[in-house]
Amino acid sequence: MRAFKLIFRPEKCKGCELCRSVCPKGVIGMASQVNAKGYHPACAVNQEACIGCQSCALMCPDGAIAIYQLEEGDQ
């Protein structure tokens, strides 16, 4: 089974939630803390459910999300 790692750059996120709206597996939520700009940035709330579709990264207008496929044994 393939596993994926989402990397969020909270300093770039403006909290628009577009990534959250397109995630088919409900992987993305919004952080409770705010970033330097005063926004609640996106974060992974269910990392294990990520299927690597990249919809969130493609939708993000600020390039704040990257997705990597993990090799066996990586975490």
C-alpha cells in the first residue's frame, strides 16, 4: 500500500480552505493556532487517509502544500 506525506507551509497559507474543500478523504483541517498573517492555516488531521491525488496542492493558490510518496519504511 502506498503512503503519502503532506507538507504544509503555514507561513504561506491564508486560510481560504480551498484545499479542504477538494480533499476526497477529509485529510485536511484548519489549525487552531494562527500564523504570522493572522490566519488559521491548513494542516493534516488524518494523514493516513491521504491517497496522493494532489487535489489540495493543485487547488492551493499560494503553493503552501506539497505531497510526497513515502518509500517503504519511511514515516
